[in-house]
Amino acid sequence: MTPPVPAIRALGLTKHYGDGEARVSALAGVDVEFMRGRFTAIMGPSGSGKSTLMHVLAGLDTASAGSVLLGETDLTRLGDTELTILRRERIGFVFQAFNLLPVLTARENMLLPMTLAGQRPDPEWLDDVVERLGLRDRLAHLPHELSGGQQQRVAVARALLPRPAVIFADEPTGNLDSHSGEQVLGLLRSSVRETGQTVVMVTHDPVAASYADRVVLLADGLLAGEVHDPTPDSVLAAMRGLGVAAVAR
Ligand SMILES: Nc1ncnc2c1ncn2[C@@H]1O[C@H](COP(=O)(O)OP(=O)(O)OP(=O)(O)O)[C@@H](O)[C@H]1O
Ligand SMILES: [Mg+2]
């Protein structure tokens, strides 16, 4: 195996919201690396800064201090236009709420980011992603004609198609039953194993986290530990170590 190279890094990443007495510190100086071709889960109590970390890493929100290096590019130094282009070309995002456009078919939704960028996917890659998606016969359907799990698989395919440097997924199985959740996690897992995609996923579920190669724990806006080659039990034990009760919802 080739030595691991970081796909994206946070250095001294700080984020606060508001000012004066209303000031909330969401990230208090996070240093973390996510290796290329690996699947990392981020876990931690509610309010620990998981979504903030993902949003700042993905260029969806600005940092208060510190830097985010995507390869050699420091996102915190880019202007709005450069950031928009970088996000479109090098970053994929999967949201808990799917965020598909209701008037577009599954196929149109999958292709939308590339269509907007005036690009077409390589036909073989499109075919491969559609195959992995397991929804070849549903491509002409509208989102409301698909189950939640099918919609989320379309959202994962939409993120995969431009072959981004990193896919961020914020609780992608949070709205799904366990079977649909397994299918979405399997799709993320196979994209990492078979095509070397880099994936960073926030989850509250130790079973979902066990699909990852590594779990990073956050508490109060700081890194609070890591678990390598996680199992549901080792993740649960690490979460308990943070003093998080009732994590296995
Ligand atoms: N737009 C905002 N304005 C003010 N405070 C915010 C904003 N977004 C997040 N925060 C605060 O920042 C802290 C971290 O929030 P964040 O959403 O990153 O947590 P989280 O770990 O994703 O939590 P959850 O597990 O509930 O999704 C919280 O205290 C939150 O209230
Ligand atoms: Mg969150």
C-alpha cells in the first residue's frame, strides 16, 4: 500500500459565532488530518462542533482563525469565486436531509453539479456509479417516488460523480431506517475501497462509525481521541470515555 497522504488538513482551526456575551466557541483550535483514500467518522456529543468542523473544512462556512489545506490549497485564503469553484470541483457534500431537487429525476439530480459546471461525466464512470447505486431502473423517477434510502443513495452518487478530493457526509443515515442506512454506508464504504474515494462522515451511531477506517472524537470544539479500525464496541467504549451517556440511539 502507498504511504498515506493527507487529502485535507485543519491547522489550529477556530470558529466562533457571535460576539461579546453571546459569543459561542464552536471550534477551539482543531488540528486534524484526513488521509487520501480513507473513510473517517467524526463522533462526539451534540454541540461538540462536528457539523461546524465539516462545514469549515468543506468551505461552506468561514474559519475565525487557523487554516484548512486541501492538498496545497489553503481554503481560508480564497476569495468567494475561487471557493465556489473549488467546492464545485473538489468537494462533495451529503446532507442528512438528502437535499434533492423535487422537480428533477434521480438521474438529473445526480448530474446536476456537473451540468451546472458545464461538464459531463465520463460515461464509464457514470455507468459504474449507477451500478453501485443499485437504482438503474429508478433513474427516471422523481425524488418523491423513491424511498428515503434510495434518495440518499442518489445524493451519494451526486457527490461521487465529479470524483471530488473529499466527500463530507453529515449524519447521512440520520433519517434512515437501519436497512437503508446500511445500503448508504455500504455505498460510501465501497467507494473508498474500490475507487480510493476519501470520505469524512459525522455520525451518532457506533455501528455506522464501524464502517470507517478511523473514528475521530470531538468534545467542546477540540479533538478528544481517536479509534483505529473501529468496531461498534470499541467506538462505544471511546464515547463512554468522553462521558457521553446513551449514545447508542
Ligand atoms: N450559526 C450558528 N450561530 C451560533 N451558534 C452556532 C451556529 N452553528 C452552531 N453553533 C453553535 O456551535 C456549537 C457547535 O455546533 P455544531 O452544530 O457544530 O455541533 P454538532 O456537534 O454538529 O452537534 P449535533 O450533534 O447536535 O449536530 C454549538 O454550541 C452550537 O450551538
Ligand atoms: Mg451536527
